Amino acid sequence: MDRGSFDALATAFPGCVKVMALSSLTTWRIGGEAAVIEARSAGMLADILGRARELGVEVFLLGRGSNLLVSDDGYDGLVVRLAGDFGMVSWTRGGDGWLVSAGAAVTLPGLAGAACMKGAAGLEFAVGIPGSLGGAVFMNAGAYGGSMADRVVSVEILDGNGFRTMDRAACGFGYRASSFQDSDALVLSVLLSLDSGDRDRLMESASATLRKRRESFPLDLPNAGSVFRRVEGAPPPGKLIEDAGLKGRRVGGAMISKLHANFIVNAGGASSSDVFGLIHDARRVVYDASGVSLREEIRYLGSFEEPQRGR
């Protein structure tokens, strides 16, 4: 972003636009600088997008940064984070279940935990998934046989046509996919349908899920969760990577976890180039060993250069 555009945004939103290292906003703890602004209401978000559009500034909506690799060079656009009204949750009980309306900035583990405490069943799978509700819907996050698509009733969005509500069928959910990934629509809030359940049993189930995650995943080091998505008809990515002998493989400060091979951890001082190079290595070695082409589940922000073969 050029200085003139930055100054124009700073003037339009006094005290709201800051230059920050995105490493502080991602779970990999990696990434260069970008201009960042918090939108605290739907109206403010619309104003931000409108002004950015007028200035020709690209915008990226950042949730909890839990599946994102940011370039070491940062991002040349405007990073928008949701706060304020987007963190609100309302619970309505009726019939055999609950309707939950929640803003996109609500944390998914927090919402899942609160549901268990209330005796609302259906989000136990999500208690250990880092990220925001908006990001979870965008990716159709899931685990242990459950996914967001199972519980979404409708989604409030903002796109080039303004504010509107999309029902579940229009969201185009698939395995770690939604129609939002191929559009300019921003998820603002989500309406979920949950079942009535026994509070104690739900809390026990949530605790068991968290224990399983702690035992199975390298949660003691910065990571972005599963790096690669499942390929239909092939073994899980972690097994393919492990069978290729890549557990513990390092590039700089980035390492393929010795606990779960589909996790790349920041073992200390990793750069995005280190992680990107390790992803490239894993794809190449797995393809040579098994003929399976791995595809990333994570997203990229900023510019990346393809590493040299044999790195």
C-alpha cells in the first residue's frame, strides 16, 4: 500500500489503522508487517471496504490466523479484523434444541465450550479447533466426524451486492470447502441449530476430545493445524508424509512434527520461507513415493517464491 492510500485510510478512520507484524496475529507466529484495522460494526465494515475500494487497496479479512501462512515480506493491502458487535452471541431455546446466533469474531472453541455448558449438543467436535466462527464456516472446519456444515442454518454476509442472508444450501459446503472461498462474500454472523443434550455427558465428551488432541497433536509449539487436506481415495496426509520418512524433517526453524506428520511446527525462529520450503519438500517427496499430489488446507497471504528443487 502506498503512503497516500495509508494516510487516506488513517484520516477516514482516525486512530484505527495501525502497522503491525502479522506474526502476532497468527498461530504460526510468523509473518511480516501490514496495515491493520478493526471493524466493530457492520456499518463500519461496509465503510472500510468502500473506502478501500475507492483507493484501490486490496482487503483481507483475518480471523484468528489459525490456518494462515503470511509472507516474510508482509502484505501490501489492508488487513481487517472483526471485533465489537461481531463478538456477540445469543441463545434461544425451543422445541428439542437451540438456535444460536453468533458473530463471526466469536472463537470457535469458546462457543463450543459454552454450548456444552448449556446442554446444547452438536459442537463438541469443535472444542479444540482454534479459530473464529467466521473462519470455521469459511473453511467448513471439522474433526472427529463433525463439521460446521452439519449445524449451519444460515449465514449473514456482506458482498458487492450489500448485506444479505444465505441459507445452508447456498453456502456450497464440501470437505473443508464452501462457496465463500470462491467469492468476495465476507461472513458476518452465523445462525446455528443445536440439539438438546445432557450437560454432564457433553462436558465429558468435550474433555475427551481435548485430551485426544493433546495426545495426538503438537500443541506445545506454534502451528497452523493440518497443513494438507485429505485426498479422496488416498491414505491420510499424515500417514503419507510419515511413510515417506519425513517426520522430523526441518527447513530452518520449521519442522514436520514428530508427533503428527501433517503438522508443521515453528520449532524456533521459523520464517514463512522455511515453512513454504518444507511444504514444497513434503509435496515433492510424497508424490515421488506414492504418486499422490498433496493439496494444502492452509491459506497464503502475501507473495511467495517457489523454492529451488532439492532445497
